[in-house]
Amino acid sequence: MKSVVVGTAGHIDHGKSALVRALTGTDPDRLKEEKARGITIDLGFAHQTIDGINFAFVDVPGHERFVKNMLAGVGGIDLVVLVVAADESVMPQTREHFDICRLLRVPTGLVALTKADLVDADTLELVRLEVRELAAGSFLDGAPVVPVSARTGDGLDAFRGALTEVSGKVHGRAVHGVTRLPIDRVFSMKGFGTVVTGTLVSGRIAVDAGLAVAPGDRQVKVRGVQVHGQRASEAIAGQRVAVNLAGVEVDEIDRGQALVTPGGFEATRVADVVVEVLPGARPLKHGARVRFHQGTAEILGRVALVGPAGTEAAPAAAEAGLAAQPPPGLRQSAEASAKAEALDPRGRPPGRTKVGRPGRERVVPVIAPGARAFARLRLEGPAVIARGDRYILRAYSPPVTIAGGLILDPRPPRMPIRSAAALERCRRLDFDPASDDSVDVEQRAAAVMIEDAGPAGLPLAALTSRASVDPRNVNARADSLVAARHAVRADDVLVASKIVTQLKDAIVAALTEHHRAQPLSEGVPREELREQLAAHAHPAVLRCRRKKRARTPRSSARTATAGSSRRTRRRSRPPPVCPPPPRTGC
């Protein structure tokens, strides 16, 4: 049976929880404080089967103070129900929630005009037009707009029909990938112990399976699984899941952590990303402190700008494009600097701005509103993220949504980021998950990361944890990279072909010089050669030698150039011993 995760979005008191309650018969407001105050504070959950489809509803709070809780719930949804009260129309949190869904690239959804029984037909039509104007050019452009009343029940049947229709556009998740379940709720049940819930982003979770809680890598065992409130032997990607865990106490797990396949992910504090700033936001400055939201996690961090990103890799971003300026950090002429300080012909804000006290000002790069750029995020805590993940950035203070984007590399190498090399690297990693060919994207990303690894090589396992290659396809991707001469495989690592070539040339040059200086030597100890030329190389890389250029003498601990031992034997051979000439006299 198909499973679809539905998230609500909208302003406070617009009837999100009431709509979920009317559809499912379950009150998503579970906290005493929520019932006492009459508002949603934290995430609520309900489920209902409609026309043979399992719908799991994630009800989010609408108050601006609880947007961080809303973000913990919408990261794993398949479609959104934008709730707009007919007696108030579009409000500030309607817009912020809608912007968040756009930045997260929620694929589809519909609009519910709640409290339709409180207004007349003319007012209802006016609100419908305002909603259409808000959604124009977005993923909700042309989506069903259904008037409904949770109090009287009018419109509920039409809403169910529209929900079923829209769910047909939802695609499946990566069932065969590594397991990842961002945790949005942790509690203890009498007789069961620790239970965590979340939306299974990828992979499977089966009873008795061994998993890890990350960050932290705490090993746990699955005691039981529930899907949509029913016991199950296994849960697959795309389902709302409750998992009963053994080996961990409830106070040892928090929202923001994830259940993952052991070794499938490495926690990181640095990531190369694409940043898309909202058109109505303030320019995002280089070095700005931000709140990073991905999955169910919120982590403080800073943004370091790399340079402008082209629009060709992300056509889905309607407002893409960076204000015209040279890449940050590159030398520029006086004319280029003047252009960077001025407004571009489209009237966008400048690509640089002045900060600091008068007399001590300095110019820093910025990403203009509505622009798209490459950046490096430096986080203050560990994160479990993967290439291709969507994320949200909120200002540190006041905490308002300012940007979002795509993870390009969850573990980038150390390098000067405000440089032409860093900009070119990000451009090679850039992609659009919705339209680009996945095989080509994986191949290109793997090639970049193999080059980054240098002589140490990239472990095959990193093709999954870092380049997001399906574990079933790791060997096929490795073979393709070798066939295309992008890499050389040495045991369980991949090394860039050009690095292997450079290393071979260096080894042959070193051996040639050694034999020139010491013609009687049988070669150089292999360990000494490795320490001199490839101290950080994988041991198997030294076995990738070209034929007839380097050889191992009988003493396997030494390496020599081809033909050197013949020359050595020839040079070390003593001169022939001749008999003395015969005596010819006395």
C-alpha cells in the first residue's frame, strides 16, 4: 500500500489542527499546554487511509516563536497542505511557511481554505484570488484550492478527493539506500522502553536490526517497529515510523539526531553548499552567523561565501542568479570594483557591502536577495547530512527565514575557499536533483572527491557516505570511473589517475637518480621510498606501477628501475682472470 507523508503549513489559528482532526478523528494536539492555550506548540501526528493510500499527517505549529518546531516536521514530507483561513486570508506566517516549503523543494501540495462557513461567497472568492497570487510561479501554481469547514464538515469529501489526486504526483524514496531516520520525537512507554519516531528518509528498518544513533554512534538494537500505528516487521523509506530501541535510555537521545546504518554516515561540521536567498530577505553577508536547519536538527553556524552560482544547474529556482560581481577573494580591477559597488541594471542590491564603525569600515561580499551562490557552512556542532539534502537558514537574531539550499559536499577538503579553484570545484559539484541524470551526477561528484583525496585515495564506502551513491551501485560506479580513466582502483580505494601518474613518474625519477649516484645498489627500500614520496598514500597505491618502468628485485623490500640489476651485475663483475704469459727465457 502506498504511503504518503502530508505536512500542514500556515498561520497560527487558521485551523490546521482542526482540519487534521476532522480528517482523521485524531487530535494532533497532545500536550496539556496546547489544550489549555488552544494553540499548537510542538509537532502533532495522525494517520488515515483514504482510497487505499496511507496518509501520515504531520501537524506543525503556526506561531512565529515555534517555526523551529515546524522545520523539524516538514523536512520529510511528500506534500504540503497550505492552510489559509477564509476570514483572515494570507498572513505573515502563511508566507514564511510557504517560503520554507519552496526552499525545501516540497514537490507538490494543495490549499485548504478553512473556516469557509464564516464568510460569504464574495469574500471566499477574494481569498482564493489572493492565494493564487501568492502561489503564482511556484510548486503550488495551479494546485487545488478547496474551501472546507472543519466545524460543519462541508468540503471534507472534496478535500479528500483532491488530496488523493495530488498524492499521485508523489514519487518513492530510496528504499535500497543506507538507513536514515531523522528523529523528531523521543519518549518512553511502560513495558517497552525507549521509542523514537520520524519519517524514514532512506533505507529500511527491520525488527532485530542493529543501528546507530548519530551523531554519537551509539549502537542500538531494534526491538519493534510500528508503521501508521500498526505493528510491522519492517518499515521502508517514505513511511512514518515508530521504533522501539534496546541499548539506550530515553534521556540519551534528542530530537535532531538520527537512526542510521552503522558506518553509513560520518558526522560533519563543515559542508559546501548552494545558498538561495529569499527575494524579500536582507543580503546575506560573508561570515554571518545563522541557524542551520536540516532534517530535525537545528545547529548554529557561519556562512563563508565562495562565489556566484550559475542558474543552469538549478532551473527550479525561479529567482536564481547572483548580483553581478567577481568571485569573492579574487583580485579585481578598479573598474570591476566600481561595478561591484553599484546596483546592477536589474536594480538588485550590490554584491558587496560595507560593515564596521565609521572610519574603520571594510567591504565584505554578500549574496543579494533572490540570488544564488556557493558557500561553505562551518557549524558549531556535528551534523548528519548527505549530498543532495535540502536545508534552511534562519538569521541568528531575530530568527527569521532568510535562505535555503542544497548540500554539495558534506565533508569538503581544507582549501582557500575564496579562490578560483574553490569556485570551480563547487561548479563541478552543482546539480539539480529534480532534473539531472543521477548516474552522471554521481560520476561527476565521485571524480571531484577522488581528486580531493589525493594519494590517500577515496575509500569505496565514501562513495555512499559522501557522494550519496546507492550501496548496490558502488562497484559499478568504481568500474566506470576506472574505465573512463578518472581513477585507478587500489584494493578498496580509488585514486585519481593523474595522481597515480605523477607518483609513478616521481618514483621512477627518484630511482633513476639513486642508481646514478649509487650504481652498485640493488635499489631503494620500498618503505623509505614511500616515506619520501608518498607518506600519505594508501599502501596499495605503490603497487600500481607501470610495466618496464619499475620492478621489485628478489629482495621484496626494495624497488629498482627496470634493467638496473643487470647493469649492477655487469658493473660489479670482477675483471677476467688471465693466465700469466709463458716464460721465454732464463
